[in-house]
Amino acid sequence: MGIAAIVWRVVVFARRPQRRIAHAVQLALTCAAIAGVYAAWFELSWGWNYARAPVEARVRFDPARVTPASAVALRGRAMAEMNELAATAHARAAEPLDLSALYAAWLPAVQRAGDDWMPAVGAAKPTISDPFMLATGTSGFINPLTLNVALASDLLWFERPFDLAHEWSHDAAYAREDEANYLAILTCMRSADPAIQYSGWFELFLYLPQKARYAHREFVPLIWQDFAAIRKRDARHINVMLAHWSWRTYNAYLKSNRISSGIANYDEVTRLMLGAPLDASGLPIAR
């Protein structure tokens, strides 16, 4: 609406039979006022979340656990879990995502990490931004002014549980990307649904340090098919130049909002996974 209002004011100005300096000043002030309203709305509804104390300040966290050896061990466990879950998860690939099961696994995780309230979340909503999301490889986002969740229409079935839980975590005021990733992974791991579990282990594996090459025997054929499906989807949809511009812009946005690592913050989920021990229910241990 704000953009439409600005465009309308510009059109009105352009159609004036006589355009004077006073009219130009009025247009500039009107546009600045509209932008100011949205900037204040952004800060009040979302922007202040970047100043929130990090998860590691609210759960037990040991930096000494974050080592290359522990990362390799976690990668091995992720691969083993993926291989074990692949068949049962794929058997449920055609079934709709069980939102109630995802929410039941997600809510205790966000509350253990620091929320003392019950965030209101639900299914992702359609968005006119979908073509842009497909072209830039953007899997999802929340509207910071309305807190509605949008997911890309080309997400594969095994990506959707993780990505929805990630966006829900943003809705729950976890603005940092590593924290949203962390809570999404924990959510999926804790679920009793094998398709949701598979989603979490699959995404965790992708964020962990990788080998230069994997032997074909290290993954069951279904997982190799999933890797191929991701490559095929990306090759079909992503515009490299547009994606590069989009992610550079988001990198600058994150850095301007106290996330010094920028988009590399997504990968810092491995630090949380390694440094924060979990209890028997798969939740981080409160301080």
C-alpha cells in the first residue's frame, strides 16, 4: 500500500499542468512521511528482534564442544539418520505436511530457547513475490509488517517442514538466521513423523562442513535422487544474476541489523548444534 501511495502521489504530481517548486517539495515530504511510517512500523513489529539476547545466552552452551572433530562426527550421524529415514520418509512424500505435528514439536523448542508466550503461526500464505523467490532461490520469508509466512512454490516435499519451521521461528521473534535454522532443525528431529525428521537431518547435513567428494555407497539411492531433484529445480528456476544481487542486498541488510556475519549467519547454525547439549526430549538445556 505504501508503494502504491507513493506511485499515486508521483502520478498526481506528473499530471499537474503546472509543476512548481512548492509542489515538488510537497511530493518529497509526502513520500518521506510514508516511508517514515513504514520504517517505524518495521522497527516496532520486527526490527527490534535483532537486539534480542542470542540463544546461547539463554540455554546451556559450551564453546569447547565446537570443534572440527565434533562437526565431522555430527555429519556422520546426520548421514546415518538420513539413510535410515529415507525409505519411510519417501513413503509419505505424497501426503500433505501435518501442520499440527510440526507445531507440537516446534512450540516446546522455541519456548525452551527463551519465549514465555505462545506464538500464533499457521500455514504459509500465497504471495505475489513467488516468481522473485523462484528466480533468487529464496525458500521463504515472513512479512516483517504483517508477520505472514510465505514459502516458495517450488519447495520439494522434504524441504517444506524445515523451511516452514524456520519461518515460524522468525515469527516467534528469533530474527537471527542461525537461530531460526537451529529451532527448525530441533523441531524436525523431535517430530514423530519420519518425513519431518528426514527434513531436519537433510537440512542439517547441508549446513555442516562437507567432504570434497562422497562415495556413492555413503547414501542410499533415494537420497541421491533428492540431491538431484534440488539441482534440477535450481537449474530450472534460478537466475544467477538476480540471485547474486538479491543475496548481496540481504547480506547488507543483515549487517545493518547487528548480524556482523551477514548471510554467513545461516551456516552458524552448526555452532549452535555442536555447542548446546540437548536433553532426553531433544530440547536445549535451560541455563
